[in-house]
Amino acid sequence: MTAYAPRAIPPAALALLRVTDDAGRACAPYAAVEGGDPLRCCLRPSAPGEEIALVSYAPLRRWAAETGAEPGAYDEQGPVFIHAADCGGPAPSEAYPFSRAGALRTLRRYDASGRIVGGRLLELPATPAEGFDHALAEAFADPSVALVHVRAVEYGCFHFEVRRP
């Protein structure tokens, strides 16, 4: 069971991304060939044949718009996979998404103004939930941390966010 709540891309942002992504490009859906692409709309891997899209997403920008933060140069965008149509979002889960023992993740910490206040490299242990729980507890032990982005090390892409409990 997870101690923290991983957050998928919100439905309102997904509706916009399915038309034009955060880099201004039109959404271009296609059928997943092999599957396994990490879908940030429902926090699960794609299945072969599912209609998906690779879009540019600016997660900190979306959070800043909700909170009034001014992230400045930290407002970056990158590639994420989403379903091409509404999928209903994540199913209830007791595990962190996209976690497998040995995978490398970066946990990037942000303060309430949207500035980076630290980060951590995490190699997921045999029990990935314990590794995430420990790293997130460590992050939120710093009272200045408002938000954590979990990213893949290999590609640097955003996986999910966790907000201060």
C-alpha cells in the first residue's frame, strides 16, 4: 500500500492535451504496437492496439496555474504518453505506478513558488513501495517542499506528481 497519493494528469489538462499539447502541436493519436508505454492519464502501461498519443506536457505550469506559483525557468515541458480519448483516469491501486525493482527514478522537489529545492535519485528496491514511501517521507520532512515530481532517469520524462499530504 502506498503512503502517498500519486497523481495522474488531471482530466481538464488531458482534454486540452488531446487537442493541442503544451508545445503547441496538434495531438496525433496512433495505435500502440507492442504496448507498455507509461500512460500518465491512468497511471498504467498501454496495451497493444490501444489508441494513444505522445504529447508535450508542462506539469509544473499546470500546478502553478492552480496555486499562483511563479516557477520561472523551472517551467519545463516534456514527452508523456496519454490515451487518445478519455479513459476514466486511474483505477484505485495500492502500488506506485511504473515501479519495478531496479528501476531508477528522480524525485524532484519544488517549493510553493515553483522553484526546485532539491532532488533525489532512487533505485527502486525489491519492494518498490517501501522505497517510494521512504524517499517521499524524506522529501516532505522538509517543510519548504510543496510538490514532488517523479521522473524516469533514462528519458527524464514525468511519471507522476505527489503533493504535500
